Amino acid sequence: MAKNKLNTQAEELISIQVVNSIDYSFPTGPIMGKWFQGLKEKKFYATKCPSCGRTMTPPRGCCALCVVRSEEFVEVGPKGTVENYDIAYYASPDPLTGKVRSTPYAAVFVRMDGSDCDIFTHGIKDEDIPKLKRGVRVRPVWNEVRTGCIEDMLYFEIDA
Ligand SMILES: [Zn+2]
């Protein structure tokens, strides 16, 4: 039986950087459309289940527990409580640009005030990363220019 030989010479790989772009838009529908319109107006909306009364953020068109339509909107937040968080110390390259984000950065999983279930995930201000812990209160920081998209909110910051 032939013994496998470890290839110790690195083969030079050729890479070609291409940024793919597709001109595409998709309708948000009435439920997520209200959510994005709210972000444009610096508001957070939840839907309220007509059966059990729980509020869901971001809004859902159906309560998963009661399996009924939930089309009533209520405003929640703008502050919330960090339920959990994730700190990235090693960033993967962006698949579209190949650029690597500076680290560390973090995502926070926030239960908005007035929301009974579901967690809204967004970034947190870099300077607040060392102060992150479960239960810390946060508030949104808004983009000056808002167009009805997730970038309307820049990130959360600790509400001191
Ligand atoms: Zn329900």
C-alpha cells in the first residue's frame, strides 16, 4: 500500500474579484411594509394577536401559537432590553465586496418595550461592546436619512 505523501508546497491560487449586482426589488407586503414605514418615522411596530393578545416584533401576520391572523398594529419601544448578544472577534469577508469588517463588532438581541415575544436583532455602538451584558437597557440611534429600510436605524446604544 502506497503511503500518502503530505503536499507541503502551497499551490498559488488565482482569485478574481467580482461584485455581483442584480437590480431587484421585492414587495414587503402590508405587515413588513408597516414595519419599514415605522423605521422611516423612527417608530417600531408590533402586531397584536386578537386571540392571546401577545405583541410580536418585528410584526408577524399570524400568531404562531394561536394560528390566527394578527393585523392590528401597536407601537413598541423605542427602548428595549438586551436579552442576549453576540460579539464577533474574527470577521468573514463580505461575500459581495470581499472586504473584511473591523472587529470586534456585536449583534444584540433586544426585546423592545411593550413586546411580549420575539427579539429584534441589530448592531450596537462599538464603544458600548465592553459594557454589554444581559438585561442592559438600550435605545436606537437613527440615521439622519431614512428611506424605509433596516439601515434607517444605525445601531443600538446603551441607555445610561
Ligand atoms: Zn396568539
